Amino acid sequence: MSLLYWQYNALWAGGIWIPLTAYMLDRIIGDPRWLPHPVIGMGMAIQRVERMIRSWSLPEHRLRAAGIVLPLLIVGGVWLITWTLLLVANRIHPYIGAGLEILLIATTLASKGLKQAGMAVYQDLIRQDWPAARRSLGMIVGRDTDQLDEPEIIRGTVETIAENIVDAVISPLIYALIGGAPLAMAYRAVNTLDSMVGYKNDKYLYLGWASARLDDIANYIPARLTAVVLIGLSGCLRLNAPGAWQAVKRDASGHPSPNSGYPEAAVAGALNIRLGGENRYHGVVSHRAYMGIARRCMIPDDIVRTAQLMYWTGSVIIVCATLLAIWIMTGGIGQT
């Protein structure tokens, strides 16, 4: 079994069923709480390497150089460990290797978990239990939620789901299609690094800069591809496709992240709502650029629509990859 899918031959096409099965497994089962998640191990490794680097008491210019070492060690280590595990598993039996690879890829995806988190907020809103809705939202966002009213709770939930269409679904799926579980797990390591050390504050300005930039690079193409798919889906689902296109073109670049604005703007335009605005983080006000135009007030059903768009976007990517694999297998490439 090849561990590198995207090849100019039928080996990749023959292996498409592995990421396809992993995607379906995540859609159906998600991440069971009883199953140890690889991200926990990645987080522990990041903390240990960070402690080791900080124990050296480096000056700022050397700490910045060490910021390059951190992702090299973590991302490279995760790729190597995953590749080695699959090599051993495949030598025991190809079915064991395939099963392990499916399981590993599934852990890099979070479509069901993301939908469940959004629907928890939605159910609280339907019951008009505002304190519970604020707590549910607080589980998935970093902003302060204790004073938010209903429109702001909806906005926070929609923004989180929209942004994570890339991080939790499309990017890991694309990297799984390109390089199997090793590359998908490496991407998850990049994403975990960014969430832990990729902050522009006094603590991580120098140590975390390379991790943040690597995450930006890793999500650059997937974010824009996601926006294109969302715009197309908006037309198919009778949402506002022209509005989605205009929002992406006009607003996406205004987001603090070079990538997050693309899915957020596309969703905002498709739903005829406006995202962005004032957020509070530990009491400090932060204003985010507006995404989309408020043609109507936000309602709880916008959370459901955003989750549906997330599911549809992942499905479009995997279906297109499957059709391409079939085309390759039937002689679409390399025939004279």
C-alpha cells in the first residue's frame, strides 16, 4: 500500500477509499470521548519542547530562531512517527495498516464534533436558556461570552463553525488525499502548534511566530478552495451565491487571519447576514472587520444552515476526489 496518494499513477486512485472511509467514519462516529486523541499527545509534546527551549534562557533574537526549531521538531516528529506506525502495521498485514490509517485520518477531522458543538448552542437558544447558550458557546470560542445577547451568541457560533470548516474539515481532508495519514497528522500538528503558541503577545511573539506562519501557509489554498465551494453550494442550495462572492471579494482580506476571512465571508454572504464586530477577550475589546451585509437579523437557524454548509463542503471535496480517482483508474491520465 502506498503511503503517498497523490502520485502520477493508479496507486493513488486505488487508495482513495482510505480517506473516503475516514471521512465517513468521522461523519458517523466523530471523536468518542473514551478514545485517546492524538492531539492530546501533540499538545503534551509541544509543552515539553517549549519548556526545554525556555530553560535555555535565550535572548530574543535566538528565541526567534528557536521558534523555527519548534515546528520542525513537532511536525517532523509527528510525520515520522505516523509513517513508522503505518510501515510496521502494513508489514504485519495490509488490512491492519489500512484500518490504522483510516482511524488516524479520522482523528484529524472534526465535522461531527463541530456540528454537535454548534447544535448544543442551537438547542439552548431554542429553549431560550441564555445562560446555558453562553456556556455552550464558551466551550468552543476564546471570547468572553457571559454578557452576550442572542444575536451575539448566534454570531459567535456561526463564525466558529464557518472558520473551522477549513481547519477541522477541508485542510486535513486535502492533506489526507495528498499524503495519507502522515501528512494529515502533520497538518494537525501544525494546527495544534498555532492554537498553543501562535499568538502575537509578549510570551509567544518570538517563539511562536514560525508556528503561526506555517499554519497560515498550510491553510492558504484550502481556505480559498473552501470559499469557492461555498459560493457554488450557495447557488445549489438556493442561498445568496452572488452575495457570497461579493462578500469574499470585498471583506475576506479584512480579517486578522489571512485565511479565516474566506469561509466566514462566504457564509455571511450566502446567508445574508453580517459577521464580525466587537469581541471581548478577558475583558479587552477587540474589533473584527465586518464580513457580509446584514440584510436581515440573525436567527438560531443560521447555526443549522452553517453546519449544513460545512457538511456539504466536505462532501463536495471528497466526491470530486473520488471522481478524479475513478478517472485515473479508467485511464484518464497517462494513456497514449
